[in-house]
Amino acid sequence: MSLLAVGVSHQTAPVALLEQFAMGADERVKALHELVGSDHVSEALVLATCNRVEVFAEVERFHGGVTDVSRVLARQAGATVEELSPYVTVHYEDQAVAHLFTVAAGLDSMVVGETQVLGQLRAAYALAREEGTVGRALHPVAQRALRVGKRVHSETGIDRAGASLVSVALDRAEARIGALAGRPVLVVGAGSMGALAATTLARRGADVVVSSRTPASAERLAEAVEGRAAPLSRMGEEIAAADVLVTCTGATGLVVGTDVVAAAMTGRRDRPLVVIDLALPRDVDPGVAALPGVHVVDLALLQGERHDGRAAAGPVAADDISAARAMIEAEAALLRAERQAAEVGPTVSALRSQAAEVVDAELLRLAGRLPDLDARARAEIARTVRRVVDKLLHEPTVRVKELAATPGGTDYAGALRALFGLGIDADVTPGAGRLADAVTVDPDRPGGPA
């Protein structure tokens, strides 16, 4: 059994494709059970955010696991595995662990150092636990990833320097219309992203208005940020009064139509409107961007700026990133040692059990050949034989446990199983790369993109 990570993220896929992977709660549950119900996946966790959909799974076979997970992802996106191939990344074993830790720490995010993904990973793990799709293999990996993310944010400067996606988007708004202090801002959506947006806006001194499909949620969030709630039925009037509109709902269709915004822009004269759409799939009709006086900031724009090398990374110092990566590497090495030691344990136990069976059988044969041997001599012979066997097995069992903590250490356990006939069924152990490479991946080839 081995850890596999297969997914699509902003690193490799356009926002338009990521929109196709948008999952509601019911769809995530369905995907989890579809994964563990496949031929090669025994455990699964699905991390679905506005910037990525990734499956972390315990699989019996690498190629079989990649195929099973890819089929589930393709079904969710309404595409074929071949169509997704250029955008999918695959990570295996140590590289899968390191990738998950990197994601948890916010180093693989569109905005380096952001903290929201850690909460999203925590929620994904909680859902997988609730649905019973994580077990002995994924529990320690997910728990260690959450620990790594927390450590990176508390023990390095990334937590202070790394801006959230919301902060970067609001920076774009301020660059267009000036400081947000005292300005009316409408936030549509009261989920985790809506709460983050409203809180960030309140800190910048904006007058926050919250609308949501669930009025009670809007009321709670508005009260928390000392703003006010407004029903969605008044969205047009609220947009007309706002300088900034932030949308971040979990809806699967458009929430803000072009006609609504166009009507709201009537009579505004030269007062512009900044529309920030942080939802995936998008909340705002693309036609809104063509309206006079309207400036749209969405995930596609932020992604484009990131790949152009502009400001989406935030002011994270190189030393902070280096410290975070060193922490990730150390934690990954520690987990690898623990996982490999656990894998070696059954081999050592099997070897000692086999040796004990051989000793018992030979002592029984001796008793048949020398029936007149007195009890004292018989006991001494038994102690001597067992002592000799223990001494012969001591060094190899100690050494195989030590070697298990090194990269590729489980190969030594495999050698023991082969030499002593304990049973072995090896699988291919490739590295990481794009899905297109998975069927021909070379174990010695460096991994593909993170």
C-alpha cells in the first residue's frame, strides 16, 4: 500500500477548467465513496478549494490508483481522462507527502503564505473521517500535514507576511478607487470566504453590508464585523450604493447578472464600481466586465498576474520560505521514518515467528530421536538453540529497522522477505509528474511539477 496524490490546481490549469471541478458537500461525499469503492483505492481524502481539487489516496498499485482517481476527477469535470491529462499532476509516496505538507503550509497557494487552505484541509480531513474513507494509512499523514501547516505559520514569518487571496484582491480594488476606509462594500456570501472577506474589509475600515441565501448567516456575520445585513432581494439597490462588490458564494450558477449590475450603474455618473469575484465556479456573469465604469477582479486575473511574476505572491521573505521548506523537509523525513518502520515491523515479526517455528520443530525431532534424554538436559538444549537463533537474528533485525528510516529503506525488508521466503509482492514505485507520464514513469526520473 502506498500514498498517491492526483489533482488539478492553479499551477497547471486555467480557472475555466478549475470551475468544472467545483464540488458541493454532497458531491464531495459522492467522490469519496466512489474513490474507495474503486479497485485500487483503499483510503481517500479530497481537498477541493477555489484553486485546486486534489485527491490524496492510499492505493494498492500505482498505475491502477492513478487510473481510478483520474476517472473520478474526469467524471466530476465532465471530461475524459485524456482531456485532463495535460493539467493533472501526480505525486507518489515521499513526494506526495511533501506536496501535501507544502499545500498545508500555503507555499503552493496562488498567494504564497495564505492561511485559508489549512482550514480547508482540516475540513476535508474531517469530512473523510466522518465518511470513513481515511484509515490507518491516511490518518497520520493528514494529522502531520495539519501540524506542519500550523508550525509553519506560527514559527516562521510567512503568517505575518503572506497575504490572503482576499487581501490581494482588495489591494487591486484600492489601487483602482483608493483606500476602502469609510466606503460602502457589499459582500455576497457568508461562508468561510465571505467571513474572511468581511473581516478583512472591516479591518480596513470599510462599511460592510452582508447578503446571503441564508439570512441568519448574513445577520451573524454582519454583527461580527459591526456591519449590517441585507436580503438578496435588495442586491441591486445595495450594488448601486456600494463602491465594491465582493462575491464568494457556493452556488453552482451565476448569482450576479449583467442586467442587475447595469441597472445599478445607472445614475452613478463617474463613480466606478469594483467587482471582486472569488467564487469557483464564478458568481458574476462575464458580461459585467464590459460595462462602463465597472472593474472586475476575479480568480483568472489573479492567476494571470501570478504567472506573470507580479504581486500575487505577497511580501514573503526568502528566508521565511526557506525556513518553511526546511521544516516541511524535516517533518516529511520524520513521517517517512515512522511509516517505513511500521512497514518493516511485520517483516521482523514474521521472521522471528518463522525462526521460532523452526526451533520448535527441530526440538520436537530431537525429542523423538533421543527419547531417553532427561528433562534438565532437554531444557538446556532448548535454551541454547533459542539463544543461538536470537543472536543470529539480532543484527539483521536491528539493522533493517535502522535502514528503514533511510530513503528506500523498505527495500531491505523486501530483501529479508525474499531471502527467508516470507512472501513478497512488489509494486512499481515511480516518482511524481504529469498524468501523461504516469504510464511510462521512471522510478529514477526526477519528479514533475509540484
